[in-house]
Amino acid sequence: MADVVTAPPVRRTMLGRGSSVVDGFIVAAITIAAIYTSGSVLAPLALAVILAFILTPPIQWLRRRKVPRITATVTVVVVFLAAAIGIGAVLTTQVASLAEDLPRYQQTLQDKIRDLRGSGLASKSMMRAGQALSELQTELTKDNSPAPDPTVAVPAQLPPAVTTTSPANTPRSAATPITPPRDAETGLGETPDRAPIPVEIRNPADTPFDQLKSILSILLKPLTATGLVLLFLIFILLQREDVRDRAIRLLGTNELGRSTAALNESAHRLSRYLLAQTIANAGFGAVIGTALWIIGVPSPLLWGILAALMRFVPFIGSVIAAVFPVILAASVDPGWTMVATTVALFVIAEPIMGHIIDPMIQGRATGMTPLAVILSTVFWTMMWGPIGLVLAVPLTLVLVVFGKHIKQLEFFNILLGDDEPLSAQHSFYQRLLSGDADEAAGHAERRTEDQDLAGYLDEVVLPSLVMAAADLDAGAFDQSRAQIIDTTVANMLDNLQAASTAASLADTDEPVAPTAPGVKIFCIAARTPIDMAGARVVAYLLREHGADAVAITEAELPRDAPANAPAVISDFSDKAQSSRIDFMVRRLKRRLGSPPIMVGKWRADLKDAVAALPTVPGSTIKIVSRLSEVKTAAIGAARNEQTIADQAA
């Protein structure tokens, strides 16, 4: 019988991982290219989806009142279009009225410009810079061809034909060559001493059809985009359930719960965000319009509506909305009072809205970091232009929500979401690995504001040291790195101790009285520097509760250590029990008599550790796995020893 040859197991090498990364970059590049090239279709579709989220609640409200789906959809869309057309009509009227008054403001603005030009604001350095730019422009536009040498005879040549083309806004006509007049005797072109004949080219007047065609060419693109948006919007609203089911099918029916949760949460958060943003922007526009009316800036209704609309554009919208009223204020008021008041209005109103009103109304509606908003704004603006600037936040919000629920899209939530990028344990462990004691102490101070010290040490610090011990055993780093972790923990605890002492000095309350002033508790590291770091944490916690505790190695145990002093052994080994711990317990018994001994098994299974409890006659041994247990047991043992000592005295 032939031997069966089995293939060796497939191992994931660095080359394989590199290929995966390259594949990911290729897929990302193809996706971005598709988004960019398909913007004429995808941008109206995305806008229609966003509008569908806004219009769905009123349609559902009508549906609950027994209004047919088609009737409810058409009614809501018609009302929305009427509102949009009404706002557009108001804006058009205001702009037309303002255009009629602009000639009256032109002279005031020219006077201000002349005043600025003649004042000290136009410094000499700026004047020199302007002259340098003018000279540079002259050099760039100057003809650099060499001048003809008058001593060299140049054969007679016909002057080139003169061609003219029609302006861009008129129908194009063929280039018309203009031939200079011939000399009657030689048959050549006009001699240099004869003056050229002026020629005037006149284009034919535009016909009404030409004017209509030029207007339609300008309006064709926005009208097409608007028609696509309406078409997509009506289809999405009429087939909402079908579109949702197809989206779930694309996301995968194997995880139907996650897909449904992603769609529901994205719809809820997007609707809440858009509603809150609309309310906030409408209030901002009302405040700006009213304030500009009080200041005296013309067309305050126009600028109020513009301010409300431009706040949908992240970061730069309010700045753009402020430019026109400021310029108009400078054109209306001969002085500078109106300009200064208008600038102050926007400078005060925008920070109040952005930092006070918006957080109160929206809360965490977006779920994105400010950096994510900036990056998404830049990306979608590069992809789709102005419409991408408006849709950046809603589109990114949907991606973040999908990243929370769908594993394949989790990187969107990690990169763009406002959730903590690392857990508290991993964040603290990263600071230990980098040797940053100040950051570790700051992390502890922030966390202990809402959490008690023992809970923080149990839930954050000890798990971080457990990860460090596991990495040390696995060879992820060597003893030198473990020593750095121990030193970082020691420095962090010193910083916390200094902060605690300063706080107690500033506090009027009495300091914590020593629990057992005559008894010292020894916190002993079992083996590695990580064990020593754990012993330091135990000693710090006991000292914070009034005990006299010290963190040492077994070799540092003083020869004159008091008899029966409580001892806490810090052990991060993954074994339930080891001969080393058994020998340590026996040596401590010989050195200290019959002390109460606590063995902190921070990493091993507690049941297995209790089952493997060393049997040392005459000693009380307790296995603990949490610092809160150590605190209770060690302080209780110290009090008992103090009571026994007092009775013996």
C-alpha cells in the first residue's frame, strides 16, 4: 500500500501578510477611483438617501393615519419642494433688491479702499512686495526673442496672416485670414514704410436661439443633477422596505441581527443628527438675521438664510457666510462701527453655537472625532466637490455606524469613531511598555476620579501586568524591558503618592490614621520584575489605607524583621502553584515565625491555586486574586498582630 503523502501545514509568512496589505491597497484604490469617476451618479444618489432619512418620519406619520403610501410620499415630496422653491424665491428677491442698491454703496467702498491705501496699514514692505510682483509679471510676459541685427540683410517676407476668433459667448466662426495689400510694382507685401490698414472684425449678433442654447448649456448640469436626486428620492421612499431588504442581503444574511442593527442605528443617528443640525442652524440664522437688522446691514433676511444654510458646511461655512455681510457693512457705513459690530457678531455667535449649543442639542449624535470630520470633509470634497462638502458628515456617520456592527467594516469605526481606541488595560499597558510614568500616572488620576483606587488597580493595573507577564513568558521582550516596566510602575506610584499628599495637605479633613502602627506588612516579589511591580502596587494600596507596607524581594527581607509580620507574595506565573512559592513560604516561616501569608495569584486559576495550596504547619496561608482581598486580609492580619502584641505587653 502506497504511503499517503500529506501536505505540510500552511504557514502565514510575512510575505503572505504583505500580499494581503497590497491587496487591500489595490481594493481601496479601485474603490476611490470608482467613487471619483462615478460622482455624477453616486453624488445625487447619496443626496437622495440623506433626504430620504429626513423625509421618512413625516411619511410614516401620515401612514399611521391611514394615508396611502403613494399619496403620503407625493405629499411630503411636494411640500419639501415647495419649501425649497420658496426659500430660493426669497433668496432671489433679496439678491435682486440688493443688486439694485449696490451702485449706491460703491463710492463708500472706494473711499474706504483709498483711505486704507493711504494709511499706515499699507506698509512700505507691502508696497515693495507689490512692485516686485509687478516686475516679475512683466518679465514673465516680455518677449524674449533676440532683436534683429540692423547690419544683417533680411529677405523680404510676407507678413503673417491676421486671424481672429469669436468670443467664448458667441457662435464660433472660422478664422478669417486678412491678407495685406499687394504692392502694384513688385507683387510683394506692403513695404515697411507704408502704414498698415486698420481692420475691424464684427461678429454677427446672437439670435434668440443662440441665447437660449447658451442659457440651457449653463443650466443643464444642475437640472440633470436635480432630476436624478428627485428620481432616486421618490424611488427610495416608495420602495423603502425593498431597498432595506436588499441592503441587508448585500451585508449578509448570515449575520441578520448585526445588519439590521446597523441599518436601524444608522437611520436613527442620522435622522437625529440632521434634525438637531437643522434646528441649530435655523436658530443661528434667525439670530444672525435679527442682529444684522438691528445693526443696519441691508438685506438681513438674505444673510440670515445664508448663515443657516452655510452652517451645514463643516468648519468653513460660517466664515463664508460672514464675508458678504462684512463687505456690505463696509460699503454702507462711511465709518468702521458697522463693520466692527458685524465682525464681532460672527466671532461671538459661532463659538457659542459650536461649543455650547451644538453639544447640548446633538450630544454624541455623530459619534466621530473632530479629526475624522476634517479628514472626511477633505476626502468627500476632493471626490465630489461642493456636494461632497455638504454630504461629508452624514456619509461618514453611516460608515462609522456600519463599522460598529459589521466586522468587515470595523476599521471605519476604529479610524473615524469617537470610541476609545484602546481599552483601559491596553492603554495603561502601552504606557508601561513605552516607559512613560507621567502618562501612566495621568491615566490613573483620570480614571480614579470616577472609580475607587482598589477597583482601578484591580480592573486596569493588574490586568496590564498580567499581559506583561504573559508577553515576558512568550519571549515578546526580555528581562531588560520587564525591568523598565517595573521602574515605570515605581515612578508612577511615586507620582500618585505625591499628588495624594498634596491633596491631603490642601484638604481640611484629618489624614488617614495608621491602621496598625507597630506592624509592618512585607510585599514580596516571587520571581520576575513584573512580580516586583505587582508587589509595589499592593504596598501602595495598603499604604493608602493607613498600613505600614513595603515592597521588597525575598533577598531584601531585613534580618531584624519583626516576628509574625504579615507577608504578601506577588506571583504572576501562569501555574497554579510552584515549588518556588512553596519554598518561599517555608523560608518566610523560618524567618518570621508563624506569619499570616497571602499569596497573590494574579494570573493562575484561583480554584487550581487553592487546590495546590502549600501545607506549611504553623502558618496561615491564604490564596488571593484581587487587591481588594489583599487589602482586607493584610490589614486584618496586621490588626490582629498588633492586638496580640499589645496584650503581651
